[in-house]
Amino acid sequence: MALAPFAAAVHAPPRWVLNALTRLAVPRRYSEPLARRLSLARMLEAEAGMGLPRAFKLAGRILAEAPPHGTWRHESDNGAIALEVELPRFFSSYLARLSLARNHYGEKVRGRRPGRRGSAIERAKTYGFDLTLHDSALRRTREQRLAMLNDTMGTLQRLRGALR
């Protein structure tokens, strides 16, 4: 996965993704599991107001512990504060963004485009060109072709003189 579809799956600008991966000291290998975790971390950062490193660590824990069709809940020791993540809602929005990223951003083909098949002469014959004049010119020697060119130049000069 390239940066643009990865950023679309995370629901963040590409610059944010690059800065976040640098801040988290995560290698820039754009994979679907990393996009899922970073997307959840971004949501935790925005909605719960926690710092990105802590949100990233918690996102890894949530995705590892909770079943994808359930809810993850964590309460403080005294029960005064609770954090609840509804994973079906998260996965619904994440998978919609991942689908958009995969369909909208096609993978770029690396390297040169494949060349045309066959020679130019064969393609011209297939297209319907009459190549008899070309073939006859190629059968002649270099001196014969130069003599033909000189004759043609002389004819053109006589025609130009006749027009004046």
C-alpha cells in the first residue's frame, strides 16, 4: 500500500501520517494492520484527548484484546472513569475508508510500460499500408538510392524554375 491510500484509510492527511509514524518511531511500511491501529489511535487522540504515543499503545491493546463484534471497556480503579470503544462502529467506518482507498487509489505500476509487440513493418502491413515502394528502395544499394535522390532533387528544381 502506498502513502496516499494508507492516509485515506487512516482518515488523515499524508503529512500527518508521516509525522505520526516518525513520532511513534514506527517503520514506514504501509500495511493494513498498521492503518487500522493508527486510525483507532487517531480517533482516541481526537475524541479522548490523549497523546498520540499513549493512544497508539492503547489502540494496539484494544485491537488485540477485544472481539471485533463487541465493545471494549476499561474502567479506572475506583470506577469513576470509564473508556468504552464500540468496535463494530469503528470497523464499519474504517472498512468503508479502506475500501475507498483501495478503489480510488490504484496501485502504480513501476518501471517502463511494456513496448509494442512486433516490428513497425509488421504493424504497418497489418494496418493496411502498401510497402512495395519501401521494400524496393531498401533492395537498392546506397549509391543507387543517392542517385534516385539526386534525380528527384533535379526534378524539383526544374519544377520550381517552371513556376517562376
